[in-house]
Amino acid sequence: MSHAADGNPAPLCLAVTGPLSGDVTVPGDKSISHRSLMLGALAVGETRITGLLEGEDVLATAAAMRAMGAQINRSDDGEWRVSGVGVGGLLQPATALDMGNSGTSTRLLMGLVASHPITATFTGDASLSGRPMGRVITPLSLMGASIAATPGPGRQTLPLTLTGACPAVALTYTLPVASAQVKSAILLAGLNTPGETTIIEPIPTRDHSERMLAGFGARLSVTQSPQGRIITLSGEAELRPQTIVVPGDPSSAAFPMVAALIVPGSNITIRNVGINPTRAGLITVLQAMGGDIRLLNERSVGGEPVADLHVRHSALTGIEVPPDGAPSMIDEYPVLFVAAAFAQGRTVMRGLEELRVKESDRIAVMAQGLTACGICCEELEDGLIVEGRAGDPVPGGATIAARLDHRIAMSFAVLGLNVRQPVTIDDARPIATSFPTFVTMMERLGCVLSPVTHR
């Protein structure tokens, strides 16, 4: 499951011959993988990482950090070793940084460069080049960085060139959107900025950056206030190398989890999944819908809560999903839309404006695909209403245009496991950006590859 050298699409059609069963693991958490490479590259000494997600997005981060001076190598046993350059030690990259499809890499690395005396040009694929960068450009410009982006319809996009400020200007900034990427970009810029950088976060988002920065030795505090979480970072940090064990990505675990819930008779266990409260919203919502999901062997690994997920086929019931939980599961909404298609009654999901500016417009693309498969749904400006089929198979019989979006492709591959007529994904190659072992894992659970047909 990787981008073919000839550029030809790779259609995908999954099916089942019976219940899903077995124990599986999912790739390492993408958010933690990105941050472990970046912070390891800024520490003085050698950071060792096991469980790193070896998808294309994370490999783009590794390549960018190498281009700016870090030594990053993978041993034969799968351990990654990062020899850092120290905060303030990033070097001028010789060529443009190709970020592929990774918005996380791009926005976080912009933060790193913003407080170093170097210039970097960021490029990406067609999907990434359409995603808005203004939300990061604004605060980084206030810190002194000079950024020339490509103007687009209502947004600033890649390619862009960023020249860092040294010294950068410490900033107090209230996040106008709930975005862990914007928060993290400012914090990473603050590492090499004299004084204190403060972020006010009205709506909590995933906190991997705060946890990992503290683990690497940065001076960071988090307090609660009527305005929200206040995160304060002391600049000119000295980071210490770490040994990191990356837990399984809850966003990737979402796909086998929903698959087991909708395929009759299924009973699976997904091992070693991160259950950070800022990331575990999907589990809570699916349990509220009646999903039989049990957390086993809860433990802490490297400061992150981890558990094994035991999931069994369940009769789901439609609910109104609380909008304030969206930041804790924003990447999982496409596959939640699929779960809602098999629920009894109506599922209402709002507060999802962020989905409009992901790898694709995930609200519109999912609504189009669900409709093509015979599911009644209503597209809202900020979400989707799905009329479920009470567990009955979906009509199916469509070829889905995944729009170069890995989560769209995997979501419809899961939907295709309980359909009357096969569902084909037009191009599964983008799955390699986050879950290169997706198909082999699904086959291990009992899925089979069906002949691809175009409709």
C-alpha cells in the first residue's frame, strides 16, 4: 500500500466471509511519532524511539529533520535513533522540504523554523497544497517570522517560504480555532525564543506536545482559567534525549473497531492503543451508541495512557453527538459516519467545520459517498446527519472517489464489509500516509480482497 512509481491508481475492495476475529495491533500514533522525531532532533544526545509509525507522513518529517542537520537512522530491529543538534542548532536546508500529504509535519516544522536564523521552502502534494496555512502564518508572523505563501481562494497555501527570526518575539496568543497543530507550532517556535510564550486554549485539543515537551525537559506549565487552558513555555530551552515507546494510534484503531461493531458475530482485540483523554472521544461516543468496547489492561507507557480494546459486534443506536467533543476525535469522524449508517435511527454530528479543510472536504466527500451507497444523510455546514439502517446491510454498489484522502479510503473500505453490492475505493494508495499495513491487518481479522469492479 504505497504510492506506485508509475502513478497509476490502486483500487481496493474488501469483503468478509464471516465474523471478524483475532488480536491485532495498529501502527504507532502519528501525532506522537511526528513530535518524537522533531524534539529528538532538538535535543543534545541520542533519542531512541520504538513503535514509530513508518508511514509516508512521518517519513517526510524524518527527511525534513535530516535536511536541517539531525542524524536519524533506523536499526534492523525497528528502533529509530535520533542524534539532535540542540535548540537553536537547525541548519539551512539545501533544497525545498517536500512534506507530501502531511499537514501536521508542515505546520509544526514551520513553528520550528520560525525562531531559527534559516530559510525553508515547504512544498507538498496536490491535497496538501490546497490546505490553509494562514492559521499558522498569523501567530508565527507575530513572533517575527517572514512568510511568503501562495495565495488561494480565501486562504494561504503551499508552496511557501519561511525565514525565521532570531531572536523571535515571545507571544501571548489565544487560539481562534481548536487546533493542536497551531498550538504546537507556536510552542515549538517558543523553544528558541527568549522569554515566555503563552497560549490560551479555549477548547482543549490533544496534548501530546505538552506531555512530550515536559518529558524532554522543557520548562512548561499548564493551568486552568475561565478563558480556558493556559500553556506557558519558557524559551531558550535545553532538551534532554529520551527513550520513547510510541503507543498504537487511536485514529488507526478506529477502523478495525468500527468494522467489528458492524460485522455480525465479530469479536476482536486491538492491542496497545493510546487512550489519551484528548484523543479518546470516539470510544466514548461509540459506547454511548451501544458499542460493546471494553478497555483492558489499562496502563501508562512513556507518560501516555494505553489499553487493549476488546470490541464485539453491537446493535448501535443513533444519538446526537456533543459538538464540544469534536477536538478529541476530529480525525475519526469519517468512520463514525460509517458506524452511524448501521445504527438504529438518526445520528446528528455538528461542530465539525474543521473537516472542511482536511486532506479533502471530509463532510462533503463522505456525504457524497454515503448517498452513492444508499444511505440517507443530510449535509450541514458544520456536520452531517445520518439515517441509520438498524444493522441491515447497506445497498452499496458504488465506486468511491477518495479524493487522495487516506481516512476517506479506509472508512469506505470498512463500510464495504456489510453491503449487498461491493463497494470499491478508486485509489487506496494514500492509505500509506498513515496506515501502510491496513489491508494486511484487515485480512488478518478475516477480510478478503474482492475483484475490483468500476461503476
